[in-house]
Amino acid sequence: MKGKRAIVTGGGSGIGAAIATSLLAEGVRVTLMGRSLERLEKQQALLMGEVAIQVCDVADEASVKAAFAAAGGVDILVNNAGQVETAPLARTSLETWQRLLQVNLTGTFLCCREALPGMLEQGFGRIINVASTAALRGYAYVAAYSAAKHGVLGLTRSLALELAKKGDLTVNAVCPGYTETEIVENAIATIQAKTGRSAAEARAELAASNPQGRLIQPEEVAAAVLWLARRESGSITGQAIAVSGGETM
């Protein structure tokens, strides 16, 4: 993998940062993309290896086009940027619905579209979409997020078939369960605020959905992404790899 070029969206923290670390360890040149320059610069300083950064709002077509043009080519695209918000459907505004679809689903589409011409020209490419177990099953109070992630999985499967005879190009999804990230910390805070439970109780409630009784670590998700990114994984395409301790099968 040495010398390959990777773009990781949402690369400023959490799963994205762990994925960048694993790719860099293999000699991959990584470009981190995200909305916050400050967060990207902080992560860049922490990582060892050839790391570039590009400010990019994946929900904005012009921003995506500019960021990918500046990055200058990609062999491995990891669509990791995402956003979640909880609410009963009856209290989910149209603005929230559209924003979550725009970030989670349309953002993935826009990034795939920008990466594809170069991948097709060179006859090699790996697209790995970080979805969620919410792409594989429903969860209460996250209808917009779940709908978006189900859409990401549909996009993954359709694009995989579209590219199957176009060279060594694969498209897969990695579907983590509750992972030790800022998103889960926010979920814990929400549970505390709405139920009066302690942080430990809220954390235990989320961990209980995993048959192993724990939260997933970002490095575990990164390991699955790295496996799919390898040339040796060329026969694996259109798949949804659950990293969830057996929560989904």
C-alpha cells in the first residue's frame, strides 16, 4: 500500500483519525478532510507520516469539488464524515431530516463522484463508506439518521455492481455499532439529560446493545477499513461489514 493516496473525510477525530493512523502505518499518503481547520490542524500535528489537510463540507457540492481538486487524486476513499441527531419522528423537523440526509448520504455520493474519474482512469480504487449498524437495522428516535445510513448501503451496493467490470475497483461499507467517539459521548449526555441517569448508567445502556457488552473502539473499525483497502481484498465488493460484537448478523 506504500505510496497510495487516501482521502479520509471526517478525519479530524474519532474513527476518521484512527483510520488515518492505520493507513499511515502502511505508508499511505493521507489527506484529512473536515469542516474545522482547527480540528484538522490539531490532528495533523498528532499523526506521524505524510498527512495533508483540506477543509471540506461534504454536504456542499462546490466545497467537495474544490477539496478533491486540491487533494490531487485518490486511490482509497474513506467516506467517514457523518452527523446524528435524536428525536421522535413527530418532532423531527424537515430541516433536521434534510440536513442528516445531506451530510450522511448526499455527502457520500458527492465524494464518490469526485473520486471515480481518477480511479476509473487508473483501473484501481477502493471506496469504503463508514455507515453504521443503523444501515442494517432500525433504531428508535433516529429515523433520519437510519434512513440516511440505509441509503449509504444502497449506494454502496449499486456502485459496487456498476464498477465490477471496470478494473480493480471495489466499494464496501463498514457498519460499526456504538463506538467510543464524540458522537457516543454526546449520546450519553443526551440520555443523562432526558432520563436523569448517570453517565456510567447511560454508557452501560449503549454497551448493552453489543452482545459482547462493550463499546467498539475506533481502532477496530480502522482495522476493517484497512483490510478492505488492501489490493488483496479485490474480490470483496458490495459488502456491509458489521463491526458490532455480534449485534447484527
